Amino acid sequence: MSAHRHAAPTPVGGNLLNPTTLVCGALAIAMLTVLVARFLFGLGAVTNLNDGYPWGIWVVVDVIIGSAFACGGFSVAMLVYIFNRGHYHPLVRPALLASLFGYTLAGVGVIFDLGRYWNFWHIFWPGYANPNSVMFEVAVCISAYITVMWIEFSPTFMEKWGMKDARKKLDKVLFFFIALGTLLPMMHQSSLGTLLVVMGPQVNPLWQTPVVPLLYLLTAIAIGYGVVLFESCVASSAYRRQIEIHLLEPMAKVMLGVLGLYMAVRFGDLVVRGALANAFKPSLEAFVFWIENLAFLAPFALVGSTASRRNPARLFLAGIAIMVGGVFLRINGFLIGYDTGLGVDSGWNYFPSIAEMIVTAGMFALEVLGYIVITRRFPVLPREGGAAAH
Amino acid sequence: MTTRRNFLRSCLAGGAAAAATVAPVAVSARETHPRPPEGLGLLYDATLCIGCQACVAACKRVNENTPEFNVMDKLWDTPLDTSGHTFNLIKMYRHGTMETKDAEENGYSFMKTSCMHCADPSCVSACPVSAMKKDPETGIVGYDADACIGCRYCVAACPFGIPKYQYDSPTGKIGKCELCRHRHQDGHYSACAEVCPTGATLFGRTEDLLAEAKRRLALKPGDWTAIPRGRLRHAQEKVLAGGEDGKGARHRHGWRDEPDQSYQAQVGHYLQHVYGETEYGGTQVLKLSAVNFQKAGMPDLPPKASAATSETIQHTLYGGLVMPIAVLGALTFVARRNVVAEEEGKEGDRS
């Protein structure tokens, strides 16, 4: 198959000190300051968390949304290695890199939010671990996936440091890690949705459903492609590289397919459960439900035709739209559509504090910083000019 | 060139694998757990409650909880809700002129807020590290701070809003009622029931409490009846059966010696509903009220526990790791074929 011939990845090169990295560094330092206060004085000192909203943006945005945004590696690897679409290969490494950072930071970010973080190892320890808990499955699965991703990505470092023997050995078993790297995100991205189930009727029927694992899995895959669209556009604009339209155009089509399946499951489920009426009540929940679903529908309007899929601006916007939809699906279920005590209590409110937002911004800044450093110094992005490929 | 048909075919195969990982097939549906037969609990009768908050003070004392202030002069403990430092609270329903007790119109009523000790608790199902555990015998939902990682999934999971976290501490714990299980070995039972002057909060086996609740509902409002106070004795229990019974169940029959504290009171205008009998699969704390339970602050819950739904999904997908291993096998097979094909492609590239 000729499609396997493509440009070898090479470091982009260039200066590591530039306005973007400086801003990211400053945000990361601001985050560290907040974290010092959090660990010295407790969660209440810096967050607006309360017993009505025990999970804020550190869980919902940094971990649940952060890990969904980090599904690019999984989505593209699945396309390349499971559906044998080898010509997408140049997209694998950059997507995997973003995933690696997204997941590693989501894993670290959990620690900030844990009230009794020094006991964290209990989750992996027989005798403590509770296999009935959805959280247990998510934690074990995400930890395993972070390890698998570092293994999948390690050829990049091996190439840089000339570790040829190690590279050869790894190549022989890499297929197994690729399979594992496809299974694990399927498991925990679906389980991140299942986290809602035990909360029962506290979650609005628009988001509380037994098919929620399927909804979260399908959107995670679609978001994965959306993030790759977004990142490819940003990377080519920031590094002044040619945009890989010949890859992004068909990939956007795959994304629309996944999204179409998702919309069918989403609305089919709402109709079957008789929950769709909630979307037509004059409520905040109904309003955000429509924002969520319009964002998921927008890519059909933006990149529905082949011609429109060759337009980088439209691809970029479609990527953003799908990310916005994913953000709303998750925030709506865990925060806006969540009501402790089903509305009979005194009424709880939550809006993130500035300090919480600084930490979330700092986490995303660290991801961008890491992405820049590694793509400039390690062979991740395909060599400019296309070389042998096309 | 791979054809579109081939691509669609592999999409279908992959889609089937993905669907197999998540589709909740109800093969091993987990039923809602029933209450343990010897489970302990409380019966709270809002029509007997006078709102004196003696139970709130006693709860603070025996659980060594710090007072919370919500008024300018910090003279008394004034919690507005249960919290990481307040495990029990009497809340008030008010309407209009508040003339009549236990009336919804122009009346007022009380409601106890504390852990319901669910038959099938969401917090126990949610906890990833078994820090929340339901005692198989007493059914008490207990908390172990030494196991807890502070993720607060229990706080989010509970529909009664009961487990609460101490946000004011860098080493905060979860706080909730454990029916004073730490006092049982000394023959003491729940402090709130011990101190209640009117028997509005009564301690006992949930089965006995349920029978007592139904007895009250069957009486005619306004009639006089005997109302027990403190601990409701087991029907077969010998009076003053204190001390060891040699069967390792001292806490069951080893309650402290107490005189009969029952007194004559008038039957309230009850709603014909024992709250907690079926709510969320049943709870070990039961409640009676003359005012609508939702108005008084108790959520309207279905008879099925969400823990059962959640665990059915989890065990269907991951039971015995059968499905993940099968999917992994299929993915490994496909990935191996495709990665090898790619290696060959690379060789060709170099030549």
C-alpha cells in the first residue's frame, strides 16, 4: 500500500523562549502559587467547592474534559492501526504527544483535588480497592493508559537518543501496546460517563441515562478527531508549516460519521426514555442542552461537503465546535444538570473561584508548553516538504 | 488502494467491538440489596419533635465535633445544614403565620437531617477505596478516614446530601452519622435517641421500628397511645438483658440498662407514608411526618437504588474482565496485522 510512504518525523527546531512559552510559563507559576495555598490551608481556602457541588472544574474540566481532549492519540491510532488507514500515520505522533500531556496532567491534576491525597495508592491496593466503584475502574484504567502511552511514544525519544536496539525490541511488541492503547481509553472514557449513574435522580434526565457510557465514548472519539483538526491548524499556523489538508479532509469525514452515530444514539435514547420533554422546559438545563447539541450539529453545517472540508478555516471551526459540544456535555451532566438532594435542600451554588481558574489555565498552559518544547526538540511533526510522500 | 467497502467493513467490525465494550446488556442485572435482617436504625416522628435540638448538641458532643457559627455573636453552635463537623440537624418547615404545628398551611414542622443508612448505599458503591462500608450485620454505613482518599465521590453520589467533606482543613475528612457505632461497645446507642425527651428519635432494629411506625399510622389521630423513648426493645428481647451473652454479639443484646421510659402521647395527623420503607431501595432510618416529606426537605426517590444500576453496568462490562480481554484479543490481532504491514511498507520506503 503506497499510502504507508510518508515524511519521516523531524524536530521543528527554533528558539524555546518566545512570547507563547513565556506566557505559558507565567501561568504555570501562578498555578503553583495557588497549589501551595491549597496544600497548606485546604481545598476551602482556594476553591468555591461546597457539599452541594463537591466536584468543581478541577475534576470536571481538568480531568474529565482534559482527558477527552487528550483522545486525539487514541482516535487517530485507532484509525491507523485498527482500521488500517496507514496514510494518516503522520498525524499519529503529534496527536499522541498531545494525548500524553493531556492524560499525564489529568492524572497529576487529580492529586490537587484529592482531599486525602497521601492515601492515593489505596486505589490500586487489594483490600482497599473497590471493584464495584466506577471511580476505581476509571483510576486504574487511566493510570494504565498513561503508562501505555509513554511506551507508545518512547520511539520518539529512542530516535533522538539513538537507542536503536531498544527501538527494535519495542517494535516487535508495539502492536500489543497499540491494542492496549485502544482498549483502555474505550474503557475509561465510557466509564467517565458512568460516574454519573450512581448519582441517580440528582442528575437531570437529559444527562442521566444507562447509555451514558456509550455517549461519552462516542464523543471522546469525535472530540479526538476535533482536537487533531484544531491542533493541526494551530501547529501549522504557529510553525508556518503547510496544513495537511489531504489528511484532515477525509479524517473530518470520519469524524462526521462518528458524530452522526452519536446524535442518533443521543436523541434515540432521549425519546425512548421519554426525557426529551425536559429539553423544552424554560430552564437553564434546557438552554445548555441546546447549546451542547447545536455545537455537536455545527460540524455538519461547517464541513458537510468535500469542498468545505478543504477549507482550513472551516476545519478549524468544526474542531472547535465539537470540542465545545464535548465541554458542554460534560459540564452539563456533572455541574449544571446536577442538583444535590433533588432541589429539596436549602439550595447550593457553585461557580469556580479565580484561584480554581488559575489552576485550570495553568494545567492547559503546561500542556502547550510541553508540546512546544517536545515538537521543537524531538522528532514528532512530519518533515516539512513532504519528502518521499506525495 | 483499499476500497471504501473494505473501510466500511472494518469500521463495522470496530464499531461492534466498541459497542460490545459499552452496551449494557442486562445479563447479570444486580438487584437492589435488601436491608440486613438485624439492621439497626432510627425512627424519627416529626409530630413528636419539639425542635429542642438536644439531639444536635448530643451528636456534637459524642462525635467530638467543633461548633459552627452562623450568627454575629458566636455564643452557640448554629449550623445551617449538616457539614463535615455537624452530622445531625433538626431543620424546620415554616409556612405563613406558623400558627399550627404539623400543618402545611400557616403551620410549621421539624425534620431530622442525618444519614439514612440505606439498604443499598450509593456512597458505598461509589467509594473507590472501601472507606465507606456497610456493616453486613448492623447495616451501619461506616466511614474509615485512614482508607479515604478524599475524592468526595460519596458526597456527589448521596441523594440525601449526607456525606460531607471538611473543606476548611488541609487534611479534611468526610463527616457523617455512623449511628454512634463507636459507643456501642460500651452499651450506648445513638446519642440523638438517648437524649430525645419526647421519643421523636427512637433507636432500634429497623424491622421493629418499621412495625412501630405502622402501629402509629394505624391509630386514630388524637387518641392517646404509649410512645417509647430512647431505645425500642426487640419484641422477643428479655427486659434488661444487659451484659455479655457469650455469642460475640454483645452490642446486639448488650445495651446499657435503662428503665422503661415510655409515656402517653396523642397520635399525630400522619401522612400514611413511612419515609424510608421503600425510598431508594429502603433505608434503615425511617421517618413519619404530617407535612409533605418533600416540603419538609426529604427528596422524592424511586424504589430502586442507583448503586444497583451503576454496578449492573460495571459488572456487565467488566465482570471477570471477560469483555475487555476479548476486545483486547481482537484489537491485538488487528493491530498486529496492520503494524506488520506498515513495517513492510517502511522497508520498501528505504529501498
